[in-house]
Amino acid sequence: MKTYARSLGFACTLLAAAACGSDSDSDGSTETVAPLGGAGAGGTAATAPGEGAPPAGEVAPGESPNAGAGDAPLDGASTGAAGAGNDDNAAAQGGAPPVAAAGAGGAAAEPAGASPFPASVTRPRIMIVGDSISAGRGCYKRFLLADLNAAGYTNFDFVGQYTDDCGGGVMHSARSCTTALDYTQPTFELRADCGGGTFPGLATLMTTHTPDLVMLQLGVNDVWNGVATDAILANYATLLQQARAQNPNVVIAIAQIQQIRPTGDANGDAVFMRAQALIEAVPAWAQAQSQPTSPVFVADLWTNSDVAETTDGVHPTEDTGSERMGENWFNALKDILPLD
């Protein structure tokens, strides 16, 4: 029986407890946030302080939500309103012009010619599920797309509920301030100090967007708020069950989150240790959950990440930090996606 365990990465998080501002999600809305509040082991979503964002409905200067690398237009990208369904046109095509070359990574190679997708999938639909880091604050997605294109990977579509807010044109289904527990619900609500609103959970997103590959990058807010490793893994398992209920052949790329040590949190070292405990548990969990017809890959965002390349000990900087994360995701996806 063939199983898969790989290295990929994703994480969406909060900012320092002392910070306060606005957190712009990729649908263009602006979330006003307050200082980080403590959440218990039940996994309540933490609040992500912001780094500044344009007014609601506006795009930051020089950015186009659905532009490809270098502001080239991407076919078929459209905005997905929170809680509303998108059709197949809500996909960022894989053929944006290349910008950057691929970097170092940590994914194991799969046998030549092997594909984790069923024969019926000739152009995989990829959906990113995560928190603020995936929603666009660090903009790693544009580096990922550029790396894929530069290496000759264009035969795919990014699909999801929301438009990118950092100029990469990558559709996704990530919301700031969220935890793995949030996405296990049919819908979840964000607190008022996190922007408020009701948003679809994974089961709804799977039905709406029918992805072939789910990039799951959750866990940062969970460990930051003291959720135990076993509870996070249990929520991962629920999300995997929900994904397979819609698509029995879905491929999962589960992130080992990047290294975090929140600079505005007196318990930053403890947060780092909880994050380390989680990433150490993920490979065995993925191996146990993987199936020949629905493999689970591990994306290693941890090993070569650097807290110095963040704005707050958590969120990657828009240049080196985001580029590194994009490279780490690339090195996972290149062994999963079909080469042109």
C-alpha cells in the first residue's frame, strides 16, 4: 500500500498582544482589531492586530487583487463574498508570467511519473485554507505562484472564496484570526474586534469550490492561545474527514507551521515550544491519516524558517520572509503537481 508523507507549509496568525490596528483580508474588507485576547484550550480564534490596510473595498496602491505576477491579468479570477458560493470562474489560472526562480525546500521526491491525483484530474484545483498569513498579510502566495511558473508548472488553478490582496492573483479560502477549530464548523463567526462577520467552514468550502488539492495551513493561532497538540490534531482529522466526504480522492498538504516567537508576548518562548511540539507530531499524524486514494503530504515550513524574517515574531516580512515561505510551499507542491 502506497502512502505519502511530505513537507509543505502554511500558517495564519495573530500579531503581538500590544499591537492594535486593521487587518485587511483578501476580499478587500478591512478588519479593525484590538489587542490579542487570551483564548483557552477550546481553540477560540485569536485576534490578529493589523499592519495597516486600505479602506474597505479599496485595493492598496499599485496592487490588483486578480493580477498575476508583474500585474499581468489572470483569466477567470473573481471575488468571492464571504459565505457566498463561487463557480469555476473563481480560479486564478496557473499561467502567470514567471518572476522568481524556485528556492531550497524540504519535500521528499516521489517516484518518477507518479501522481497522487486520479486519472480524471488533468488540471488540479488547489484551495488554500488558513489564517492571516494565508489570507495575504505576508504575500507568500505571489512568490509561490512565481516559483511554480518559473519552473514550468502552469497546469493548475487556485480556487477559493476570496481574492488575493497582495498582487499575486491567487484565489484562496483563508481568513485572518482563525483556528483549525473554526473551520470544522459549517460556518464560524469572527469577533467584532477581529472584523466580525460569518464565514464558511471547510465542508461548505469543499462543496462550493470542489478542490482536488487542499493546502491546509492552520495552527499558529491555536498554539498561540494554548491549545494542546492533541486537540489541534483532532481538529485536523475532522477537517480531513470533511474534505474526503466531498471528494474521496482529495489530496491534502498539511503545513508544519513556521517558527514563531511573538515579540509582544511575555510567553513568547512558551508559544515557540508549543509550536515545536505541534510540528514534531504532524509527520506521524499525516502518515497515519494518509490513504492510497487520498494521500496526505507534509509541507515543512518550520526547518529553514527564521523568526528574524517576521514583522512581529509571527508574520513573515513581505520580502525575505514571504519569499522563503513561498519557496517552501513550492518545494512541496513540485512533487505533487503535474509538470507541463
